[in-house]
Amino acid sequence: MPIAGCQLSIVKLIFLNLNIAFLSPFWAIFAVQIRIMKKTHIILLVLIIGAIAALISMMPKGGTDMLSSYETIASAKEKSGKYVHVVAKLDKTQPIEYDAIKNANYLSFTAIDTIGAKVKVVYNNAKPDNLEHSEKLVMKGKMNGDVFECNEILMKCPSKYTDDPTRIQESLNKNTN
């Protein structure tokens, strides 16, 4: 910035000292252009601040629970027919109903949410790989009575980087011997 200001001062001194008649209209146009740019920047700043204020005013009221997009099974039942995201895990005590020969686009299983509520899930698509090995399921869909009709399933698979206590103990035994 100081260099540009210094260059402007030098150009201004040259125009004032030499009184070159044919360059003075150029200087006047240049000065007006700088003033217009400043007004444009101010107008853009006001518009950006106004847009941010409008977006903040349109946010849902009700605090952080309204900002959370994940539902429990109970809250999904209250919003029956509305599209929700439910975080749950596969109930491994209940059978998974899937027959690739009979109907490859039908999967039914029972899921348990973080509170412990259970729901039957129907997924009309191919069975995801490693469904039985997933730690958590994010199911996107809607409740229809007592059945969650799922459109999409995202799986959180177990991490291979977690510490297995038996493996740690074996490693300690090997290192101490």
C-alpha cells in the first residue's frame, strides 16, 4: 500500500509541477475513478452485511436442538411421514431379512438408537456390504407407522486403529520377555 500511495504522490507532483495540459484531464478521470471504487466497496460491504443478517434471522428458533439433524426413534415417530436422519446400530439379536434371489432390493432388520428404542427398518435397495460389522448406522428416511422406511444407509465401520486390550497385553508380554 505505501508503494502505491508513494507512486500516486509522485504522479501528482509531476502533473502539478510540469503543468502538462494534455495529461491533466487524465488525472481528473483517475481521481474520480478512485472515489467511485470506494463507494462501490462500501455498497458491497453493506450488501454482504445485510445478507448475513438475513441468513441469521432465517435460522430456526429453539437453540441447538433445532440445529441437530439427527433424530432418535421416538422423535422420528413424532415426525411421522417427514424425512429424518436417525443414528442407530444394528440389533444383532434379531434376524436380518434379505434374499438376493427372491428380491435383491428388499432388506429388513431391527435397529436400536442411542437411547435403546428399537424399530424395524425396511430398505428397498441392495444390502450394503459389511452391514453386520458396522458400529453405527445413519439411516435417512421416514417413519411409516412402526416401520422406518429407509432411503439411504451410511455405515460407520469399526476402526482398525482402535486399541484391542488383548493385542496390547500380548505385545507387552512379548516385549517384557
